[in-house]
Amino acid sequence: MSSRTRYWLMKSEPDVFSIDDLQRVGTEPWNGVRNYQARNFMRDGMRVGDGILFYHSNAKVPGIVGIARVASEAYPDETQFDPDSEYFDPKASRENPRWMLVDVAFERKLGDVIALEQIKQHADALGEGFPLTSRGNRLSVFPVTAAQWDYLLALEK
């Protein structure tokens, strides 16, 4: 890994889009993000090749279930322009898109889920303000340091 590689955690509800779905399709646009901070991370921070911890939220056992890679630079999320989409945004236009996305490519599934409860047990080691262990943090996309990436993956059985 080059020192310029960045790392991210991206949450998805498995009944909407799971790690198995990503494995099946290989690469998928990460559409439907409607939080400005998460959008800014994708638009301004993500680069092709960056590592992604794929996290299942709203699952029986929420946690990190796989690894993926950023597979494209950010580009406009087409769902914002589709009046039939639940992600339609009437204030967005092709000339001035409001919502961006990146393509995400499957790398591997973890042997076992690194469960949120397990992650919480290591909150001190992950550092103050780590979004998964911070109260009230609902971001679906956020940066992870190289040290946090290594630490979390070391929890894999």
C-alpha cells in the first residue's frame, strides 16, 4: 500500500445492498447518500484504490463484513435526477448536481463479522471521536485512519 492510500468505512443495510450483493456484481455505484458530510467525503476525499470497510447496519449483528476498494473518482449520482427514485432531489440539476457517488469494488468477505459490540470494546484503542463508537453519529461514510484500519482488521478471526 502506498502511503497515499486512504481508508473509509461505508455502511449499508444488508436488505438494501449487502456484501453478498457486491460480491455478485463486482462493482457498484454507491448511490443514495443524502448527507452533505458523507457526500463531501466521497467527492473530495476518496481516490481510486482507497480501502473500504464494508459495514452492515440495521442487521441482526451490525458490523464490518468485508473489504472493498474505491473504483472510480466521484461523479453525479443519477438517482437525484430521477423523479421516480426515492433519492430524487428536485433542487438538483445536471448543470449543478448536489449529490455525488463513487463506484465501489468488491475485494473480500471477512471470515466472521467484526461486530459493533466487539468494536465498542476497543473504543479506547480506536481513539476518541471514532464515529462507530461516538454517541449520536449516524454518518454512513467516514474516514478511517491507517492505524484504525489495521487495528479493526486485526480483530478478524
